[in-house]
Amino acid sequence: MAGPDVTSPLAPFSGMSVLAIDDNPDNLLLVRAILEQQGMNRVHTESDSTRLVERLTESRPDLVLLDLHMPHVDGFEALNQIRQFAGGAFLPVLVLTADSTSEARNQALASGADDFLSKPIDVIEVVLRVANLLRTRALYVDLRREDDRDRYASTSASQATRDRISDVLANRAVVPVFQPIVDLEMLIIVGYEGLSRFADASFGGPDRWFADAFDVGLGVDLEWMAASEVVRHLDDLASDQFLSVNMSPATVLHLVDRELLPAAACPRIVVELTEHVPVEDYAAVQNAFAALRSHGARMAADDLGSGYAGFRHLTLLQPDIVKLDIALVAGIHRSREQRALVRALLSFADEVGSVVIAEGIEDEAEAAALKDLGVRWGQGYLLGRPAPLPVRDE
Ligand code: G
Ligand code: MN
């Protein structure tokens, strides 16, 4: 037997499996001789077409060479069986037959043959056509392998994320920090926003942790746990200070079936509806919040001016508190447009009885501009960074 011929068009495919089906053993010998001469080393032949499926199963071919006129199972029936066996995978079939009529050719091609050659055969043509079909098959196999690898990688990545979040949930491994909300005129702390910090920052900041949790279906659980850890500290605040907790719309809905805190604590609680996720059903959010609200809890529209939160959001949510996003606040002393927007929102809030809090105040100039406009409460690095609560002496 000749070794692989590197100059053969079939050289790159020498390890691929070929199955030839023909009721004439002489034809099979010829096909085998041609292919093996070109270096193909997995050539299988079968003269009994009733054994087709069995041979497909054991030889796992990358290409089938198929005769048309055979007793019992003819080429057309064989094409059917091959398609069924392949089950949607790309398994090329080259029909090789003594029947040179155009009817036979067209019918074979219409029945799903990928190529058609009739006798007398030209050895070079057979080799070239086989090479073309195997090249496409190799491409298909490669792509499918890559696809499987990607799918595997992404399932194992999300399994790792699920494990990481589950760990945090099981150990309640989130640290609440508190950022003061300050009366800009009197410079006294009127309340705190509770935020969450995660010990391992290598996966990103808190926003990333919550987004990852939502990706693997654990977002509500993580937000709920974080909110519970925040409200546990309510009694560490002065009794005239309020405490603000963050929730996504999906988490707010669970205020119906889970208890966040006793009714008596509600008057000092603000639930900030984070606005990085759109609210799909305002009525559901209102209903879920109704019980807490009836006990005196307030709702804040968070991050106004950043994402989805627009006028429609304000009218449908009817928040008690409007929190202006840092995007509206940063550099406000230099921007007539930002001041005009804040003035409009202040007037709106005043009209409907809400209070405005400016977030992300980083310097005196911003604080002064906001105070001039009439914003009563502010929050930001200038006034205090998120931190564990100071120990209070009673
Ligand atoms: O979406 P929400 O407003 O709840 O997010 C508050 C986030 O903003 C926190 O992560 C907090 O650390 C951050 N933050 C608070 N004050 C400031 C500030 O003055 N400047 C900036 N850049 N970020 C702030
Ligand atoms: Mn917030």
C-alpha cells in the first residue's frame, strides 16, 4: 500500500473516513485502490446495501460514495437513510454510477446527493471531487467542534458564577456601607443610603456582582439579602434619620411575599427603585409597595437622568423622593442646560409633593449651585463617602 502522497489533493484528508456502497465488488475494489493510492487510510466498502445503516454506524464516514442501481435498497432509498442517519449534520454523498442519463443525475441531486459522477470514471476527476467534498466536511467538523467548545465554556463559566453567588448568599458575605444624605442648607445628616460591598473585587464592583447574579437567575436573592443586611442597621442610626435601600423592580415585587422589616420601622425606610433596569409593570410595582407605603415607607426614583428614568417613569411611579443622577449634577455650576433641567424637576417635584436629592456631589461649586436652585438634600463624596456606620455614643 502506498504511503500518504503529500502532493495529492487528498493528502490533507487522509485520516477521514470514506464509505463506498456498490453492489458490484469490482467497482469497490477500484474505488478503494484509487483512494488508498492517494493516501486515504480509512476506506470502507460494502456491496450489500441492506447493511447501509449498520456500516454507517461502525465506519462513521465523512463521505459516502454511492451507487444508484442496487438490488433491495437502491441509491435513492440509500440517500434517505443516509440523511436520516446524519440527522441534520453535513455528511456529503457522492453518487458514482454507470447510469449517465440526465434523469438519473437530476433525480440523485434532487434527492440530496451532493455531487454526481457517471462511468466511465476519470480518476483525477474522482479524486478532485472527493477532495472538494472532504474539504467542506472538514470545515463543518471544525466549526461544530468550536461551537461545542464555546457552548461548553459558557456553561462552565455560568456554573462558576452561580457557585460564586451561591457562596455569597449562603455566607451572607456582603458588607453594607452607608453614605450620608445631607441637608445642604443646615449641613446635617438627614438619612443614609445603604450600599453593598463585596469582599472579592476581582470580579468587579458591586454593580457587576448584581448584574452577574441576575445573569444566573440569582439577582433577586442577592438584592434581597443585601437589602436585609442594610436594614438590620436601622437602629444604628439616629432616630430622626431615614435609611434608604436599593432594589430593582423584580426585587420590589417580592415585598408582597417576603418581609423586609417590621411595619413599625417603615416610616424611616426609603426604597430606591434603581433605574438601570426598565420597569415593565408599574401597577405591579405599586401593588407590591402598597403595604409598606401604608405603614409609612417612601419610594425614591433613583438615578433620574441616567437611563430609562424619564418623565413617563416619574408620572407612573409617583415617587416620594426623586434622586438626581450624577449625570445631572456633575459640573452643574458650569452648565445652563443642567441647571434648567434641575429647575424643571424641582418644580415638578414641588407640584406633586416629592422631595429632590442630588447625588454625586463632588465639590463645593456643585453644592453651591444646587443649593441656589433650591435643592434641599444632597449626597456625594464631598459630603461623605459610603462607609461603615460610625459607632454612636448614646
Ligand atoms: O445607583 P446609586 O445611585 O444607588 O449608586 C450609588 C453609587 O454611586 C455607589 O456605588 C457610590 O459609591 C457611588 N457614589 C456615591 N457618591 C458619589 C460621588 O460623589 N461621585 C461618584 N462618582 N460616585 C459616587
Ligand atoms: Mn441608590
